[in-house]
Amino acid sequence: MVKKSQQPGADAAASAPSPATLAAAQAAARNTDSGPAQSAPPEAALSDLPTQKAAATQALAAAQPHNAAKAAEHEGLASDGAPMGQSVEPPIPAAGASTLSELNLNAKAGEAAAAGQDPLSQPLQRTRVDATGQRLTTNQGVPVADNQNSLKAGARGPVLLEDFILREKITHFDHERIPERIVHARGSGAHGFFECYEPLHSLTMAAPFQEAGKVTPVFVRFSTVAGERGSKDTARDVRGFAVKFYTDEGNWDLVGNNMPVFFIQDAMKFPDLVHAVKPEPHHGMPQAASAHDTFWDFVGLMPESTHMLMWAMSDRALPRSYRTMQGFGVHTFRLVNAQGESRFVKFHWQPRLGTHSLVWDEAVKISGADPDYHRRDLWEAIEAGEYPEWELGLQVFTEEEAQAFSFDVLDATKIVPEELVPVQVVGRLVLNRNPDNFFAETEQVAFCAAHVIRGIDFSNDPLLAGRIHSYVDTQISRLGGPNFHEIPINAPVAPVHNNQRDGMHRQAIHRGRVAYEPNSLAGGCPFQAGAAQGFMSVRSRQEAQESRDKVRIKPEKFADHYTQARLFFDSQSPVEQAHIAAAFRFELSKVTVPAVRERVVASLRNVSEELAAQVAAGLGMPLPAALPRALPTPAEPEVRHSSALSLMARPGEGGIRTRKIALLVADGVDGASLQALVGKLFEAGAVPRLVGPRLGAFATADGLTLQADATLENSPGFLFDALVLPDGADGVAALSRAGQTLEFVKDQFRHCKPILMLGASHALATLADLPPTLPDGEPDPGLLIGDVADLDALADAFMTAIARHRHFERDQDPPAI
């Protein structure tokens, strides 16, 4: 180490410098853009701190006139090993300071750093935050008075741009994941088209609905909500159902879910909801699941979530495939015609294959055997030419009708029952092309609730208002800048002409020098389209006229949290109700805080006493008192039972197309009957597969050779829609020696799927302990037993049984086997 430099003034000359010299030195020490040719006399450093710093800095620099270690960097000049670098202790602390004002302390800046201090190497205590006993604030430390409501122009008016609290909260939330989507991260997409059945001129100017047979290209993305990109397809979760219409008047994104309601009523609460349902932040568990403390703690304190909880705990949260689930726009939107007349609308997607679901045990097992189950199903169906299809339905009603409803149509936790406003079918959606590249298309596609076209407009739904802002903001972060609309999958088919320029990843090369409007140097172009051709918001929104005061409040009808939850539960079949109770039991059994459990069960008493009692019994807890209601006497509901809310009400077009059927095979089975069944099933549109103890050829009892293309190991029973057990004593004996065979049979039976047992295979049913009849003693219509001599009749009966999807008559909790 170089020896410590001398203190300023140690070699002071005998004669003091003149006042002018001192003044010059002091003045020079205060400059930041130039300095004297020579250092100040040492005595000058005694005068004030800036001059002391200048002198000390000069002394510090002078102590190292050259790099003494430089020679050692070269071959032949180096000693053994690299030498220690030079360092000099500063004469005074100020010599190394960024600023002399560091001695001016305040509550924010704090004290100057101690010598050699590195706070980042200190224990994490320095950055830990504990909010116990503290007020909620913005990121600027401003206390938040109301964290439940957006700022609106009247209780039912539009959300205001000046709501900086909402904007800060949503904007921060939008940027919490890079580059993965915060929600809906795991998705599957496909190209297709929408075809309009009849023109809807009286309702809307929207381009897709202007003539019969008009075809609009679309891209659709399905997704789970809570899980990350690498999570499983079959989690109990809401499913996203987002449709991008590439219309000839611009892109329209109908961004919805497979459930028509949501957990919250105001966008202010969306970050809270997602933070609660995501993996708990202290240990990052559980992934893609809601069965944990923080989620149930949140929803137990948000009674408006109750209706959505009924849907999320129902079989709707376990769709059989994307192809067999409904889609909804969730919010109330507006249709606007050429005369400027506006009506409210709810959007419905109805699958032509019907609405069907998995059962919980099946979903759990599938997630382990094939976490890409839904993605694979969609891809394989399209590749096979079995194009998924939905019909678009509209519920259209006037503002006057809406005002008379017992509920508020601006409340996203409410539906409009179909008995109150029937669904009008107006067109069909067909998905007929898989993406060429998953990342370029499915991952980069950017949906936005704000993307609407002429003829479509918004309501004052406060949850929708937040989505209008949030989606664009999220895509800017996720896709690297403001030009995400130029990524090919997002680009409209309509030409784009505006004055937006530059930004990251800009693709368009604009001609000319004009990027403003109005202008004359480009002939006024691009010019505004005007009301006759351009998008215009509805001039008057009647529901916003009640009050123009700026308020953070909800309308009174929003406080009815239980009527529609009760409607949903009461409209389910007994099997579906049992599944809802089982789902609550499972989810709440994962909660570790008893008080959270009790609160949720107390809330369920306001929906159904029977449901609450079943859940409480399943959790081994006494039935708590019902939670107090925010609205003690809600309005009398128009509809108390809606059959349309049951999955069973939408069986679809029937048939067995795309159903996967397992036919077990081993050496010694009867080959002719299996070959005949494969032909009949394939001809009917099913996907039969021969499943053996191994892959490859098997010799049958009748001299044939059958090739198994799947195994009991890689394709377990729960991946199939139905099962055929073969005839042939030797083959059945070989299958009975494989432990997976009985698991295969039991899973098919437990999941209420059709099973055809031919001849000798009845022995497998005995080994698996399959009950010969239903619990009530009646024959099981999904369990067919017969001889190969009656194969034609058995095949027809089997296909009829498959068309029912499941035979819930045998459903038991706990399962019989």
C-alpha cells in the first residue's frame, strides 16, 4: 500500500498567501467545469470545506503518480502471481464523497455512507417490509381511503381517467410478469372463421354481421387462468375463451371466459384477486390451484365472489376439452346500429359438441399422465379434419328492460337468465387450421378488451373499464413495446393509417414527412373518417344520468351477493350438486387456517343450507352461523331455476366423433371381433386404439396379428372415453397378469365411462370388483356384457352408450371401487 498522503497544510510555506490568492482558490473549488493549472497553496485548504475537498482530492491523486503494477501485467516482467492493486487512504472523508452536501441529513436521504459500507451485503432485514398495523397507501405513500371502488361519474357512471389510484394499481399489476402473461399464461390457439347467418342491420353496424354468409377470419386462444406457462391443462380453473375477429373494419377482440360471471365487481380488486389465487409468495406454492389459504381468505371476505365460486367449484371448471365448453363475453356490451340506436348485449359461444366435463379424480390423474391433454385434444381434432365448432348467441335487451331487472347488468358477478332474455343464435365459429409456430402465433397473439369496432361499444361496467386500460398496458410490457400490433398474428387485415411513429420494433416504413393532423403538406391525410364511417361512442348513456358526482361507491343492486349463486346451485342436477359439494370439501381441506374455512362455509349457508351442511360434515366441523348479508332484503328474482345453467342441458349433436376408445389386446385374444369393432368405431368417427401390455404385434387366438399402438403404461385408462375388453381366455389371462389392466378397468368404471365386455373378459370385471348393478339395483346402462356372436347389436348399444359421454347413475362419493 502506498503510504498515507500528508494532510493539507503540512508543508505550508512560511508566508501566508494573499487574500486574493485564497479567494481564487476558494472560487476554483466551487467550479465543476474547469479548474486552475496548479493546485492551491496548502493554506487555502484550511479555509472552508469545498477548498479542503479540492486540496484533498489533489493530494489523493498525486499519491499515485503512475500505475506501479502495470509492468507486472507483461511476460518477463511479472513476479509470482498478480500483485495487489494500489490503494490510498483519503486525507479526509470528503475526498471520496459524491457531494459535500451529504452532511445535510433528512428523513429520506439519511446519513452519509460509512467507510467501506455495502448495505447490499447486509442481512435481508434491511429490505423486509411488514405492514402489520399500517395503513394502505399508493406507491407514493399516499394513504388510500377506498380500495374497493373505482372513481366513477355517479354510482352507475363511467370510470374516470383521473383515478390515479386505480391506474397505478393496475399498471403495476400489468408489469409483474415479463414476458409471461400474468394470467392466462398457459394457452392453446387456432385459426378459423366466423360465418354470419343473417344480417343484423337493425341491431349493429359491426362488420361481421352485415350480410348472410359473410365470413370473417378469426384466431382463438383458449387458456387456463391461474397457472404458469408450464403448468397443467386440467387444473380446476376458469378457462379463457378469446376471439380475435380480423374484420374489414379493423380488429375486434371478444375476450371472455368459459364462465359468464367473475369473482369481483370492480377492476380495483383484480390485482388483489390474482395475488390471492397465485402461488403464495413466501414459498411459491401451489401452482395452478386455488386450494390454499390466501385464495379462500380473500374470497371469504368478498361475498360478491360467491356466485363465481359456485361456477368454479362446479364441473364447469373441469372441461372435457376446449371443444366442449361454452364461452361468454362476461360483461354487458352494447350493439349500435347505423342510426346510433344502442341496445345492451351479452355474448354466448355454444359448442356444437355439447358441454361436457371431466370428473375430479380423472382430471388429477390426467394432469400427471398428460399435462397437455387439452392442447393435444384441440390440435389432434383439427389435424384429423374434425373441426371444432361453436354458434354465437346474443342476449339483446334495452336499457329500460335492464333497469327493471332485479339485478344490475353492470355487475360482472351476475348473469341475465336465458328465461328472462332468450339467446338469439346469429352465426357460427369454426376452427380449421392449427398454427405453424406456437410462439409466433399462440404466444405472441395480443388480445385487448379495448379493441372494438363500429357497432360495438362498452357499458359502464367498472370491471370492464379497468380491462380496457389494463390489456394494452400489459401487452406493451409483454411484447416489448407499443408496436405489438405489427406482429403478424396481431396485424389487422384492414389497412392501418395513422400518425403514430417510432417505438421499439417498428416495422412500418412511412413515406413522407407528415406525422400530425390536421396538415396540408400531405393533403390532409390521413384524415378523420367522421361519424358516418368512423367509430363513435354512444352519445348518451342513460344509466349514467342518475348522478354526475365523482364517487367511489357501488349501486345498491351490486350488494345482492347470493341470489344468483342460489339460482346456479338450484339449477344443477343432483350429480352436479354433489360434485360442487365435493369440490368445496377438497379445496377447503387444503386450507390450514380453520377460521378461513369457517368463514367460507358460513357464506355457503346464504346459498344452500344443504350444501353448507354437506361441506361442513366433509370437513369435520360444526356448521357455523350464516354470514351477515350486505343487502338484507334483496329484490325478488325473476327466475328461480334455469335448466340452461346445467351442463346436462347441452348434450350437443350426439354421436361419437373424436371420442377415444381403448380396446385392450394381448396374445390369445379374439382378433376378429376386435378388428370388426375397430372398423365400426372408426366409421362412426371415433378414434379406436389397440392398447397392450407393450407396443407391437400380438398373435390372436384365431390366427390374426394385431398391432398395439399404445400401452397400458403410456396410455392409462383415464385418457380414454370408453373401453372394450376382449374375448379369448388366453388373452384375458395375459391381461389379468398385468397390474395396470385392473387399474385401467377401475378408472373407466369410477369415471362413469362405458365399458363393453366380450365373452371371457367378464373375468376381468370380477377381478376388478365391478358392481354388477347400480346402487339402486337397476342394471348399469354403461356396462355392456355379451358374446361375440351378438357383436353387431352390442356395437350399436356400445356406441349409444358412448354418445352419452358418462353414466353418472354409478357415481358415488366415496367411489365404490
